[in-house]
Amino acid sequence: MTSAIVSVTGMSKSFPGVRSLDRVDLEVARGEVRALVGENGAGKSTLIKIIAGAYRPDDGELAFDGRSTRWSSPHEAARAGVHVIYQELILFPDMTVAQNIFVNDQPRNRFCLIDKADMRRRATAILEELGSPIDPDEKVRNLTVASQQLVEIARALKSNAKLIIFDEPTAVLGGHEVDILFAMIARLKARGVAVIFISHRLEEVFAIADSATVLKDGKLVGTLPVKELTQSKLVSMMIGRPLADMFPPKATSEPQGAPVLAANDIWSGPKVKGISLALHKGEIVGLAGMVGSGRTEIAHALFGSAPLERGSVTQGGTAATSPDPCQSIARGIGFLTENRKEEGLFMLQDIAVNISAPILGRIGSALFLNRTAERMLARQQIAQYAIAATGPNAAVVNLSGGNQQKVLLGRWVNTSNTALILDEPTRGVDVGAKMEIYRIIRELANRGLGILVISSELPEIIGLCDRVIVIAEGRKTGELTGRDLTEERVMELAVATGGAGLPNGVAA
């Protein structure tokens, strides 16, 4: 390693009522990939915003490229070589790739007009250096999320970035897109660019990082080379207790009675091909498989949000060849969808509105909504699931990912007395919030609900579920329980018919 590109010493920052950082030290070398991990509220965002010039610290020293400094603005930090790529990309969708790369520094000709040919040539050179085939004349809105991230990286390289901070960059990427991103990070490292990588997916820390810095409650827990860490040790540093405590105990008895939710040789679209499965009262069943294997499509077919072409679904003892969401909700079936922001939550509405959405008929009449009853219901859910919010009127857009998921769980618990389908229930939430969600899921199962869990994280599927059904290319390839339920067996079945791509967070 060469000398440090950024060095933080004794950094502290407080907000009203909260000490977000408490004498934190951090040093990242040129060409190093440093993972920055911790639960929500650990201080990660505050630290990177200080490094990027968005916040000014209360105390402590910041040195960049060998010089002590205190940025006056993010623009000053960017000019010095600090670039942040946020989960929500900052791009102009109706401008071309080249225009986005040079948005703040468009080349000019001798007449002071924008030199489009030179801009295109220089953009092409940067993209080729990144090994990307993206057309510089393509509009950004037509690109995949992974390609849009490459445009952000190209913009940083154009600005001669010395430190690039990735804030949850894989939260919206599929398996192959994650591979593309990691290849780009490897190229940045080879160029001597330092990288700070923030992710809740611990498998990614071990796949891409040289070292990891752990924060907890605004304090530095420690920094270690990744080769000296195990996932168990890293989780223990983050949450202050052993990894063995992460998952609640599984069911100890065999399921009894008729299934509460079942699929009988169902076909739906191109990805659901003759699936049969059964979910019983009080059990947690996992759906595992590669990205694109048809897991989510099966969930939509069971809930009725995707039409059946053949077969039938049985909900609470009633068979249906054409179920629909209203019918499913009436029969006590809930569905927490994969994309909470676009398919699950009303982001600009408050917690009360989000929780009561499926049951308005119970808390009002055809003409009037009883807002008092709605808020009372929301208060109950906030207390029951420890949702960190100021109250029922808090907008969900201001909540953390984990608390947004709890709002969705609170919504479906009010309607679901038969079964609950959870598609990626812990996507984008930190380890502490995951543990709380696992506890809630097991409590719901213990109360008698059948729970169907879809997850791309194999440790989650294996640690949480009583039984796992594996899907490959739209077909069921096996079912695992007990000692047979291992990552190796799941992967064997997941590729049994040649499925392509890897689950997020799983390395080949």
C-alpha cells in the first residue's frame, strides 16, 4: 500500500439530541477498497458526508492527499478528488451518456461553444478504460441501473477522482450487474483510486474489500483486514452479540392439517412452469433459486397479481383458478412485495395511511374515514414492532429501510390471518434491523400464520426457514429440510436445469 489518501482523526459530530460520531478515526490508502459497515444509526452516513464536504465536523482532523483540510462545500471536495456514488443515482435521464459525464465541465471550442465531438471522444476514451461498451450518445434513461452506475464512475474519473465512496451501490442490482460493478471497482483499485464501500450485504464485503471498518452507535469498534475476519466475527462487532443469536429457534413440530396456501400445477407467464407447493399453518417455507428463476413470479401467481394460465391456487381451503389480490386479501393472504418503494409503500404518505391501506372498510364508511381509529391502529403497530418514528403522522419516506419494512409488516399483519408472502423482506436493511424482522416473522408463524419467504441471501433462507423449496428456470427442482438444508445443496438444486446468474451476495 502507498500513503493514505484520506485520514480522519478524532472526528465528532452532533445533531440536536444525537451524537452521531464520537472521536472516530479512519485512514484509507491509495488503491485500497475499504468496507464501512454498521447498523443504521452507526454513523456511516455522517462520516462520509464529512469526508465529502456535505457536513462540517464539531471536532477532529481531516487530511486529504497529504494536506489537512476542512471542506467549505461538496464542490470543493469534488474538485480535490472526492466523489460519492449514492444508491439513488444523480443523473439526468434525458441527456446522453457523454453529456452526463461532462455535465459540469463541457469542453468548448475556440468560439466558446460546446464541442460535442470532443466531448464524445473523451467520453468514449473513459468508458473504454472502464471496459464498458456503453454508447456515449445513448440517453441515460435507456440504460440499466448497472450501466447508469458506470456513467457515475466515468464522471468521477473525468474529474480525476482519488477517492470514490459507494453508498449501498448494489441495493438495486441483480447478480450479473453486481459482478459488473465489482469488476469496475477492481479497475479503480488498479488505477490507485481509493474506494470506501458501504453495504449491508456482508458477503460483498468479503468479495470486494481489502479491509473493513466497523462503527456502532457513532463510535469506532475497529478496523481489520478482511482476511482476518469471518462473517460471524464481523456481525459480532456490528451488533455486539454472537451471530448464533441472529435467527430465532425454528419450529420443533411437524405441520398439521390442510395447507393454508397451496399451488396445484400452476403455470403463469414464461417463468412459472407447473409449480406445486404447500404451506401449512405455523411454518416458514423458503423459495430459493437463482436471480430470474421465477421465485417472484410464483409469489404473484399465488397472490393473484399475475394471471394463472393453468392449475389452481388454494387459499385457506378454497380453490381458485383465477385468484385476484382483493380475493386473496379477503381470505387472509398478505403479500410484502420485493420493491417496497415502487410496489409497497405510499412514500409521501404517513405511517397511518400506509398501515391502514388494505382495510379502509374496517375503519370507516363508504363516505368517511375514521382518522382517529387509523392513527390508533398505527400507534399499536409502531409500539408492537418498535418502529423508530415520531408517531403515526411521520412520513415513511423519512424512515430507514428497516423501519419501512416494519411498516409493511404492520400493514399485512392487520389483514393476514391465513398466510403471508414475503419477497426479499430484509433487502436494504442493516444487520440489527434484519434480526428484528426475523424475530417478527417467527412470532407471526408461532401465532399460526403460514409464512412464505423469498430471499436471495442463502444464509437468511437457511437460518430462518423450516423448509426450503428450490426453483430453477420456473420449475421446482427439490425440497430441503433438516440436515439436508445447506448452502451447497441449495446451489446444486438451483442449477439443476441450467439456471443462469447467481443470487445477490452469493459468489460462484
